[in-house]
Amino acid sequence: QIQVVQSGDEVKKPGASVKVSCKASGYIFNRFAMNWVRQAPGQGLEWVGGINPYNGDTKYAQTLEGRVTMTTDTSTSTAYMELRSLKSDDTAIYYCAKGLSGSLFSYMDVWGKGTTVTVSS
Amino acid sequence: QSVLTQPPSASGTPGQGVIISCSGTSSNIGSSSVNWYQQLPGTAPKILIYSVSQRPSGVPDRFTGSKSGTSASLAISGLQSEDEADYFCSSWDHSLNGWVFGGGTKVTVL
């Protein structure tokens, strides 16, 4: 079945970087977009950005532009999200979510279980 | 502050219905489709309604989505205890060039 499995929880200090992975299985990886969505404790959902694995096109949330980079490794069907210059406000659960198609305009139909990133001194 | 506006909570007794509103602008709901996600306690979100009113396979027809102008709604009829969850609306925003979400509505079955 289609699933996306995320890497383990992370604890980072302010100013550090974190790289979260998301390994896909059960479908042709480079035919479907991969989005990243985060959820701060007790808060709503915030789109971080997305990538088209076929051509590497990315879109990032304007509030995170310059600090976030999304990449993919099609040989291992894995997507990555790196966030730099971490602040306490970046503490959240980070979800990867597969798009219904290669376009980032399609809704997210399969979600990972989430990776908790805690930023604390 | 979320781009889309939802009421923070809604409630009903088993069997009753609730309606959750989602208000946006011409740059998102007014010019894009709307999706709804359900998040059960302690779990990842799950797609509930896509393209305003379409239900993925397995979603009961008790869940109905609609849209008018710059607002959308999710109606849940025949409330059941397993419907207790947070519900989020979402739409593509052409000005921000990205997905935007509502703040979420917590549905409680009394």
C-alpha cells in the first residue's frame, strides 16, 4: 500500500539546522508532488512548501523562504526538508504529505505520521 | 493568525448535525478549490473532502462540502462519537503562491 515514512524526532539548539526525511513506497515516486506541513504545539496547520520530484521544482512558504530547502533522491524514493537558523518558533510536528498528482496544486492524499522537531537551548 | 477563518469549536449530540464555516478571500477560496482535512486526536491529518465537495473512497456521505463565493462549509450530519476531531479547511492562495489553512475547528460530540 502507499505510505510515507518519516525520520525520527529531533532536538536542536537555536541557530542549528535540521533535515527531516520522508521515504515513500507503494507508488511511482517521481510522478507525485511531496508537500511539507508543520503544526506547532496546540496550533493549526502551516504549509512549509512542496517539491515536484520529477523536475525538482519547488515552492516555499514566503515566511520561510531563505531558510528552507526541499530535495528528493529518486533512487531511494526519499524526500528531504532542511530548515536552517532554527528558532524556538520552529518547534512543531513536521509532516510530509504526498500530492494527488505531480502538480503542487493538487491536494494531499497520504500523510506521514510526523516528525517532532524541538528547538531549545 | 491563519489566512482562512474558522470557528474554534462546534458541538452537537449524537445524531445531530453541525456545520463548520471557512472564510477566505478572492485570492484563495474565491478563485481556488477547497479541501477539508480531519485530524483525530494524536494522529496526522487525513483528507476528508477535496475539490469542494468530493469524498475520497471510504469517507461516509455524512460529510458534505460546499462553497459560495469566498466562503466554504463542511456539514456533518448524524454525528457519531468517532467524529470528534479537529477539522481544517485549505485552499491554494494565488497571492501567497502556496497552500493556506484555516485555524481548525474542534468538533465535540456531547
